[in-house]
Amino acid sequence: MSNFDDLCSVLENLDPRTYGDLMLKKTQDILMAFGKMSEDEEDCIALYCDFLLCAVAADGVLTKEEFLLAKPVLDRMLDADISFEDALKYFGEYGLDKPEGYKDTMDAIVDMLGMVSPGLKDDIILVCMLVCAVDGKISDDEKAWIKRLIE
């Protein structure tokens, strides 16, 4: 088993409290780093939300656990209180069930950010992995996308 697979296994098996603490800490670190790069707080939050949403969509499937994690992002983007059924409809209508272009774009952005701050790139990748692991399993499609982010 590779170090990558070991890390995936650890993240898939985190207890809820540790998961939440790590997600919160890394989110704060990322938003602080974004804030140093741009004074536009809304743009910083939007970029962070894009990474979260892309990680949710990485395998083209929206699970209930991913929905619950992404719900605040979806509610904000759509300016509504979104149900799981609404989210599934939105997921298909906006092509998140076939996210290849989205994943390519976010991969390019993380590479650019990594040139400025390798630590920021690592934090973004870890958050994406956490999002993918929220349902207890990082799928093969999710792993493939995360490996692209790492390269």
C-alpha cells in the first residue's frame, strides 16, 4: 500500500470530532492564505467554495454525507434552503455528474496557487481529500482526481 493509500484510509476512518476539527483548521488556514493574496473576501470565499464543490463532484455522484457537508455552500450559491432532492437536481443540471472540465480547471488553479505557496496547495488538497472521505470512502475516481491535484 502506498503512502497516498494510507492517508486515504486514515481520512476515511476519522472520528467525527477529529474530522470536524481538521476541516475547520484547514479551512481557516486556506482562507487566511487566500486573504493574503487578495483583499476581496467574497472572491476568496467563492474560490474556496469552488474547491469544496469540485471535491463533492469529483466522482460524479452526490452522496447524502457530501450534500450535508456542501449544503451551506449550495445554500449560499443558490440563495435558498436547498434540500437533498434539490441538490441532486442541481447536480445534474449543472453538469456536476460529469465534472471533468471542472476538475481540470480546479487542478490548474491549485497548481498556480502551489507556485505561490506549496503549503497552501497541500492544505487545499487535504481539504479536498476530507470532502471526498466524508462518506467513509474515497472512490477510485476521487483518488484519481486528488492524484492529479498533487502532481
